[in-house]
Amino acid sequence: MHIRFLTLAALGLMLASTQVQAKIYKCTDAAGKVYYSQTYDPKMCGGGVSQLNAQGMEVKKLERQKTAEELAADREQAKRDAEAKVVAENQAQQDRALMMSYTSEADLERARLQELEVVQASINTTKLSLASQEKALADILAHAASFERAKKPVPQVTADQLKMVRQQIEITSKQVAERGEELKRINGSYEAKLARYRELKAKVDSQRAGH
């Protein structure tokens, strides 16, 4: 005999029959309504489930089985929790390194200036190269113009020089721009480090003060 969900009256008939050997479940749905069944449907037992004996007495309280949707949601949550744990561990490692590397805000500022000075020196050197390349370009253009004024074709070697120097100027100009962006990145990085350092230092001072 296959019985799905039963009313209370039908349960009495089922229990009265000595032929009933199947397990009986008492399920409470999420709204608090009670169902009796010989099969367990987790969707109908959101409020809890227990197993009954042939006399209708509870013999075992069962942990509610989760639906496929709930299990999928649990897996997604577990994935998010694992990712959050990795982020937290990485942050903790960075915090330890930050506090061990710098004893004060002044140390941070000195480190920032040192990095900025290195990049700025590179920018200055690259700008000198750029100025030299631009002067070379002006000289070659003037040389090429002399041929044009004389109604003569520009020699191939001069045309090749023009092409090469223009390419060098393009590359060098890009390098200057990239190093300018590096200055911004360094400043931004140290601003973030300084803010985090102050936050961590405040926590340490508060703990030492017994707050």
C-alpha cells in the first residue's frame, strides 16, 4: 500500500491496521500544518519531521533533509565562505608584514619618498633622451627640407633615419607616460598603507589601554 500525505483521521485507520509495516513520518510544514506519510518529502517537512511507531508514538526525531535547492545554496555559501576566508587570511598576512616593516608613519613616508625618487630619476633620464631624440628629428627634417627646396628627392637613408627617430620618440614618450603612472600608483599604494597602518595602530593602542 502506498500512502502519500494523510489526514489525522486517515492516520488512525493506518495505525489500526496490523498490516502496516512501513515507516510513518509526522511532518510539519513551514506554515505549521501537520502531515502524516509513509514517505518522506523534505519540501513538506520544513517545520520538522519525526518517525512514529505503529501506536503513533514518536520514536525518533529526524534531522530535516534539505531540498536540492537548499543544498545548492549551501554549496554556494560554502564557496563564498571559503573565498572570504582566503581574503581574510591574505589581509592578515599583509597586516602583519605592514606592522613589522614600519615602526612609525615617518618610516612609511621615508619609504614612499625613496620609491618616488627612484622613479622620478628614471623619468628625468628618459626625458633627456627624449629631448635628444627630438633634436635629432629636427636636424634630420631640416636636412630633408634642403633636398625638397632643391627640387631633389629625399635620399632613402634620410627617410629611413626619419622613420627610425620618430619610432624612438614614440617609444620614449610612452616610457615617460608609464613612469608618470608609476608615480601615481606608488602614491596611491602608500596612501592605502598609511590608512591601514593608522587603523591597525589604533587597535593596538586600544588593546594596550585595556579598552
